[in-house]
Amino acid sequence: MGSNSTLGIIIALLPIAIIVLVFYWNLRGHPETSDLPDNTDDTDSNDNGPQMQIISRDRHPVSRKDLSDNALKVLYRLKDAGYEAYLVGGCVRDVMLGKHPKDFDVSTEATPEQVHELFRNSRLIGRRFKLVHVRFGREIIEVATFRASHNSQSNTKPNSKGKDREQQGKQAESGMILRDNVYGNVHEDAIRRDFTVNALYYSIEDFCIHDHANGVADLQNRTLRMIGDPESRYREDPVRMIRAVRFAAKLEFTIEPKTEAPIRQLAPMLADIPAARLFDEVLKLFLSGQAVTTYRLLREFNLFSPLFPATARILDKQAKHPDDNCFAEALIVQALISTDQRIKRGQSVTPAFLFAALLWHPLQERIEKCRQKGLPPIPALHQAAQEIIQEQGRATSIPRRFSTPMREIWDMQYRLPRRFGRRAEQIAEHPRFRAAYDFLLMREGSGEDLDGLGDWWTRYQSADQEQKLELVRTLDKPRSKRRRNRRSAPVTKS
């Protein structure tokens, strides 16, 4: 009886055991290989790049409420006109990371001229890379046409007379792209982008994310990876090296080893980039809220030197021969920390102040050379400032609206110690006093011994009128110069 009961239990449990064994066998044979959403649909396979995947709406966090209303207006008008169009790049990437993008870019099959015809509030810009800016008040939506490889048949088109054919894409012998107006389809456009995490396209047709380069996986792994061969892509546009550093710092991503490998060797190619473009890139680098980390990465990858050659020479010299006067890097870091803090508090930041700090020590070195040539202090300052600004302008141009206040901040550093009589009151009323005072405190914070000048001006600003007069009276009076007796003109006898 007992044996029959045991046999019955075994027979009853046998199907369950078989199911468990089959499940375990399938699990071993099909391990998880990706953290991508389970219901991605493979829709396109291309030998020129990775397989495109579509992330359905219920598997990604991008919602229309997170997007610019004006960007959506552009997308829907292009759609209604019969053109394929997507939100693309940083705005999609940032929303997927839980951030709030400020800029929204659209990519479409419509040519720049066709986009311009659709939007009265737009203008065509660029020759090397034609774009359309659609303006809605203070917001600008940038619209670009799908790009293709320069080997594409689209690289030539008839000229205005319809006879000869004009090349739309052009590269220098070094590989740098000189003109990039070869139009293609959306997949060709995606694999022409720089990093995988920037090749994500949001569609208003189905509200899906079209991932052309495994960008979602790299987002999850916080990895910055170049699409294609990194060295070739950097040679096409050396600014991509700067963008790699900027995104790594801003997003707190790790640069993938193959993407990182060529940067140090190719860094000098930045010298071939127009100075005006590099100025814009410097602002993006240092005004992203991660200026200190960005600076460290620029130095690590030899990218700081092409941007600030005079400053880099001083930093390298002080690193090789440290002494008691190595304040250059400390001042730069102080300025960058202040910049990051102001951005986090939502306060404005002027590039003039930042450039004043970055170029302060090259200025001091040049002033010393001018003094050795016999120039007095103030003329030496003015001559040195002019030379330093001109030299820096060959690397990253500095618009006059920033170079003028920068020179005033420098000039005030030589006026702040001269506080005697009514000069203190006059200095405190100067429009650049506050910026100059902050700069003075940063100099002291970097290690410069200024004999308590910053503390004196701090107390002066919080003092009442009587206390201000007392602060001035307690200063050591400057020594008056002896007047030389005038020589009388020689008298000639008639």
C-alpha cells in the first residue's frame, strides 16, 4: 500500500519535473545578451553600420510633454507637407537620461530650400553645412537635411545652368570635410553622426525611438562610442575630439577605448579649425556646468594646448619646474569652480571673466618682457594685453564685446591697490569694480600674496562713510617723488 502511494506521487510530480528541466535547458541555451527593451523590432540591416532597432513607445521614457512645443510644430508641418522628419541627437539623448534639453534639433528629408519655403519665420545659414533656423521668439529650432557619405551618387548635382556637375561634398587631403551637403536617407544620416548616443531619432508617426547605432545600449552603459573608425571620423572634423571631451564631462560617461585612442595624436589638427568656430566650442566646453572636469580632460588628451597655446606653455613650464610662484593652474581651477557654481545657481556667467583668468598668467609674463624693454608699468600692461589678445585670437577669436571688459578687469587689478585719497571711492563706482573685486579674491585664493588687499576691499564695501574714510586714513601714504630743479636755459650773450 505504501509503495503504491509513493509511486503515485512520483507519477504525479513527473510532468512538473519535466517542465522545470525544459525551462532550465532553454535558459542555458539563451542567456541574456542585452539590456535593450524586449519588444524592439529589427527593421533594417545595413552593411555600412549596425542594425537599426525601433523602441516602441511603451519601452522608452520620451513623452511629448518633455519636448518643445515649437519643435513639435516644425515636425508636424514637415509631416503634413509630405516630408519624413524626426527629432534627433542631444534632445532625444537627454530626455532618455532624465534631463531637460534646452535645444531641439530636427532632421528631415526636405532640402534646406524646401524647409525655408515652408516656414516664413526661418532663415538659411551655413555654406559648409547648410541648415535652416526656424525662429519662435527667443527659441530657435535647427533643421538639417539627411546627410549621406561623400561616396554617394548624390555628391554631384547640375549647376544653375544644368550643364556641369557641382560637387556637394568635399574633403581636404588630410581627410577634413570642407563641404558637407551630400543628401541621403535617414539611415545614411544616422551613421554619419558622431557618437552612437546621438544617433537616436524620435518619430511623431508612431512615437517610437529609432536606434540606428546601438545608442540605447551605450546610454545604459554610460559609454561614449564613435560611429565608424574613430581616426577617420576625427580627421573629417577635428572638433569631434572636443565634443568627445564635452559629452564625457557633461554626461559623466566613459569614452570607449577605441574612441579615445587617436585623440592625443590628432589634437594638433584643431589648429586648422577657424578661430571663430573654436571660440563657440570653448563656450560650450566651459559653460556646461562641468567646467573643472572638462578642463582636466582637455589637459589629459592634449586638447587644451591648441585652444590656449600661451596658457598651456606656462602650465607645462610650471609642471616641469615647480616653484613658489606656480599659481596659473590654481587660478584657472578657481575660475572654473566659480563658473560651475554660478551655473548651478542659475546665475549668468560672462566669458570675459573666464578668459581673463585663463590668460592672466600669460599676460603677466608678457608684461615682464615689456618692462625689460623699458616700458613703464601701465604702458607695459596695455602693450602686453594687446599682444596676448591678438595671439589668442589666432586660436580662438574673442569678440570685442568680451575682449573689452576682459581688458578692463585686467586694468582694474592695477588700480585696486591705489586706494589713497578719493581714489577708493572712484574705483568702487567703476562699472567693472565687482568683476575686478571677484577676480582679485580668486587671485588670492590661488595663492598670490597681495598683502591683504582683498580683505581691505571686502571691509570697505560693508563700511559706512566714516568707516571708509578711516580705512583710507590708515593706509601708508605713497611716497611723493622729489621734484627736480629745472635747469635754466643757457643765456647767450648778444
